[in-house]
Amino acid sequence: MKLKELKIDTWIGDPTNCYIVVDEKSKETMVIDPAGDVEKITELVKIMNGKLKYIYLTHCHGDHIMGVPKLKNILGGKILIHRDDSEGLNNPEINLTPYIGLEKIELEVDSRIDDNDLIHLGNLQFKVIHTPGHTKGGTCLYCEKENCLFSGDTIFRGTWGRTDLPTSNREDIIKSIEDKIMKLPDTTIVYPGHGMITMIKDEKPIYLELKPKLF
């Protein structure tokens, strides 16, 4: 697996992490949360000789989706999002675009995904993990072969996603983390939607031992 990370400024004060994942043999490519900077994303996909297959959205918030229409227009690719967040893509009260200074967006998904669905890029397999809490349709993507998790805004280094937003719920996000994410192997690398990467073993004390958050 080849992996590139872009930090994209979306005017909320905390850059969004966009990930470009390429299967080395087939060159099939997935872009996770293209928040903007589409020219740069496109350039990197071409440098990596990638063939865009999927545009994967971990959730429907504006600071994760604003580059989608332009990217799809340039490189194609199927837009994937959990069915519980698909309605939020075109609802500004849910995707929050007016509140973070972004233009209204209109998107039509190609496929609505569900918990435990499998997504394939060549020889790479990613498992969809439905992790409601930050939004009701938030998801993470787990690749056992590469020992990594793309966690969106469910879990960050030392903390979890906000739960004071439309469709969010604090009890749900903690349950998602404790019952699903913390069950992954300790050495799993976590690539979050914002901030620095972490590992499952470094986050377990927060949720399982009630130790203070790390900053």
C-alpha cells in the first residue's frame, strides 16, 4: 500500500487530513475525505500513477467533503458514504457548511455503505466500521493487512470527536470507540480526520482505564 496524507485548510482552524491510498500492483486508488485542494490531490494521484476508484467519506461534514464534486469531475471515482449520513450531504443544517464559511454543496452518492461492508482496492481489503457518535453515519475504515485504521472524526490522538452537533451523541461515540475501535490490535495505526496519527495501544488508557487525555 502506498499512502499520502494532505492537510487541507478548511477555515475551521484545524486542517482536515485527506488520505490517498494506492494499491501498488493494480494502482487502484481511494481518496478519503477530500476537503479541498483538489489540484494537489489530483497531482499526487497522477504522480503515484493511481487510478481513482473510490472517494470515501467518513462522514458528511463540510470540512471533509468540499473537494468531492471537483475531484469526481476530474478523475471520476465512486462516492461512498454510510447510508445514515447520505442525507446530510445535501442538508446544510447537518453538514454545517454555512457555519464554517463554506459554499452550499450538492452531492449524489454512488453507493451507500453499511457496517461490515468490504471495500477492495486491488489486493487491499478495507472493512467498514460504523461508528456513530460524531454523526449518526460516521464510519472508520480498517485494513487488517496494513494494520491501519482511518478513523475520520470518531477518534483522534488523545480525544474523540465533537458530540454537540446535529445527529451527534456522546454516549454513542464512546460506545463506538470502546466496543469497536478498542477491540482492534494494539499495534493498529490510527489515521484520524484531524491532528496527528496515533496507535490503539496509546489510546486504550483513556477509555479503558479512565486516565487523562493526552495532548
